[in-house]
Amino acid sequence: MPDDINPERVRLIAEAARVPLRPEAPARIARAVSPTAQRFAAEKVTVPFETEPSTFVVVQRKEIER
């Protein structure tokens, strides 16, 4: 994953999110984020995601009905 962090990728993600960046910013962001991403990759850290995000709404509605 850390190999994927490069200025061009940062620029494309920022453009897709409509976040304006100065021309030198993508390189600076890539340099700043790479060490942390490398540490996560080395530890093989996984971040579990909820499989069905709509369950939050179901639980929330049950709380309201009480």
C-alpha cells in the first residue's frame, strides 16, 4: 500500500473530492502520509468495517420507539 501513495494519486483523490490543493501540496502530503502507511502495512493492521451500515438506523429507530 505505501507504494501507492504518490503525489499523482493524492492529486487525483483531492480532485475527485473537490478539494483544492496548491501545486506543491500533493508531494508534501504524500511524503507526510507515507511513513504512517508503511508502519500500518508492516504490522498488517486491519480496520474492520461494519458489513451493513444500515443497522445503525434500525438500532436508532428502536431507541426512539422506547
